[in-house]
Amino acid sequence: MKKIATIILCAMALSLSAQHSEIVKVTTSKLQWFEDAKLGIFIHYGIYAVKGVSESWSFYSGKISKKDYFDQLNSFTAKNYRPDEWAKLFKETGAKYAVLTSKHHDGVALWDTKLNDLSVVKKSPAARDLITPYAQALRNEGLKVGIYFSHLDWSHPDYATVFNANTKQRPASYNIYDFPKSGVEDTVRWNNFVAFRNAQMKEIQELTNPDLWWFDGDWTRNSKQWKMKELRQEILLWNPKTILNSRMMGYGDYATPEQGVPIVGQEGPWELCMTINDSWGFQHNDNNHKSVNYIIRIFADCISMGGNLLLDVGPMEDGTFTQAQIERLKGLGRWTKKHAEAIYGTTRGLPFGHFYGPTTLSKDKKTIYCFVLDIPKDDVVIKGIQNKIKQVRLIGTNETLANKRVGGASWLNIPGVLQVSLPADKLDENVSVVAIDLETPLELYRGNGGAIQNN
Ligand code: GLC
């Protein structure tokens, strides 16, 4: 009897773990394209480009009056908006996806929402849906479609109607656009707002069927108030393959550090979003652009630590990019094209200590890619590789590179240091990449050098 019960229990456990691994498999394959993509383009496009003020925040923080802010609607033309040209440019950059602000915190929709009048379609000379042609153009170029959407909406009459349930008091970050003036919770109106958010998302879903929802503005309420769990379920009913960023209070698929380049890559998928200058949207006075070289170095850092880079650009109100932005995108594109092998379809690289710079690894673990950030004074060195080296190459050229092992303690299984000579005249104008092809999948020595008494 006891034996039968044990057999039944084992069978149940087996089937449960099979179910579990099924779930894990589905989730992993859902994120596969994202993890292989490495580079995406973020686009903050909205009425804020007219005066070149910060997106939504400028009226929230009183830098400009609400009236002056929304007056920008009258001059938002999108007259040179050519999403097919955007898509071609993003593809040339080496990006595999893009994310467009369908609605920022100001509440202005870039599509023809039927739920209120606050859209560039009804209220601006642009007078047309901007997100459907964007999605179409990206797909025509084989790029994945990301949609940015702000949970909070500083224009909706029912948004500022509920205190944060955690405090039940006026929060320190009190602002009339976020919280009610009185202490009365109006949950009926809050529920109206959440239904409005969901209904707007449904409209976007039907127009674009996004591959990725990039949420923002979740910080003012808790996940219960936002009904995040239900929202996640709903989105996955619409399309089970959709990927959600982390601004879902624990119900997203990947982490989204912002502006601050991580020092240590987190576990699991992540994406750093970073502006090309200092602003998310277009600002006439912001000429503090990052150099192509700097962007490449940060990009190499991200992929080396298992993440993606989502590089942000802000089109002018007419829908075109400035020359400064185009130059950077194209400069990055020159480099990603030449070094594609070291970027796409690779995984995070070696742990710190083996090479002084970013690295990636081929999926079969038989090639290590070392990103040489500066022109070296001497040979570059890679430490701790146990494997036999097949050859060493300089990516983007036909060069194989002279290399040798120096030192090591074979009786302790400590490999010698690999030294690779780089031909100065063959180096890339930005970052050069050395590929080390191994006979067998990578094995690393991670020890402390051993003790002399073992000699
Ligand atoms: C921040 C900013 C917002 C911007 C976003 C992009 O949340 O507040 O304006 O759109 O970052 O990640």
C-alpha cells in the first residue's frame, strides 16, 4: 500500500515538474528574440518637441504652465514624419527593435483614441494616427515593435483621486496631478481610471499588436491599485508572446535600469535605457550629445553583462531627427555591422578578472570576444583559459593574430596567460574586437594561484 502511494506521489511530482519545466520553456523562448537583439531604439515623440521642454515633467514641476504646455498641440505637425525612413535608419544602426511613446504622462495619445479627445489626431495639425504606420514600417524592415505607455495620466480627471494605500495620508511627493487635494479616497473614480487605462491599451493592441510593452509611471500607486496582476493576465490573453518591461510592480519580464550604467549585470534579462544627449525628448538647447565612441563602449558594457541597450532619440516636432542624432546612429551602425559576430546571438561574457574590458561568448562557448576599448601599449592579455586555442582573429578583418601562452603551473592545472599582439594599423577607429576560437567549450581557471607546498 505504502509502495503504491509512493509510486503515485512520485508520478505526481514528475508530472508537476514536467509542467513546471514547460512553463519555464515557454517563458524562455518568449524572451529569446529580446535577449538576442542586444540593441533597441527608444523614441520619445510628442508635443513637448514643439517648445523643446521636458516631456510632461515641465508642467508637472511648474517650469511651464499647463496651458502653455498643452498649447504645443496647436503646432505639432508631424509634417515630415516618415516611419519607413525611421525603420530603415534604426535597422542601419543595428537595432532589432524600437519603442515609441504612444502616450507619455501628459496623457496625449499619438493614436486616434476613442476614449477622450486628448490626441494629436483630434487636437493637433498632425491630425492622424502615428503609431499604426510606425508598427507597420518596423515590421516591414523585420524589426520588433515596442510601445511605451504611461500607466499614470496627468490629464485624466479621475487619475488624482486616490491616495497611495500604503500611507493613507498626503504623501511627501504630493502634487496636484498625482494625488487629490482632500484626503478623501474616491475608489469609484479610481476604478474608472484603471478601466480607461486598460481600454486605451486595448485600442493600441488592436492597432499594433506590440511585441513588447514598455510601461512607465507606475510609482505613484501600488500593484493592487494598478491591478497589475490582472493587467498582465489580460495582455497575455491578447498575445501570449508579448514581452513586458519591469515597470509593472513585479509583474514584468525584464529589468529596466535607466541612465545609470550598471557595474555588475543583474541576473536574468535586462535593458539599460539611455539618452543620446541629456534629454528623452527633443530639446533645442540640448547639444550635449554622447560621442559615437562613448555609446559603443556603453553598448559593449551592456552586452558583456548580459543586457541590452535601448538608446533614446527625440525627433523634432515635424518627425525628423537632427543631424547630430543621425550621425550617431549611423556611426553606431558602422560599428555594429562590422562587429555583428561579437554582438548578436552571444551571451554575457567572462566574469571580471580574466580580461580588462568587456567580453561576450558565443552560444556554443567556443569563441570568446574581447572588446579592446583603447589602443594598447603592449600585447593584450587574457587570463585563466584552460582550453586549447584554435586561432585568434581580429573581427571585421581577415587577420589572424599572433598569440602565445606565458607562464602557468601545469602541475596545478593553472593555465598560462594568453598574450595577443594587435596590429596597430588594423585597429578599429572605435572599439576593436578580438575573437579567441577554442577547440572545446570554454573552461575557466578561477583559483587563487595555488600554494607552493603542492610543488
Ligand atoms: C523616466 C522619466 C520619463 C521617461 C522615462 C524613460 O521615467 O520620468 O520622462 O519617459 O524615464 O525611461
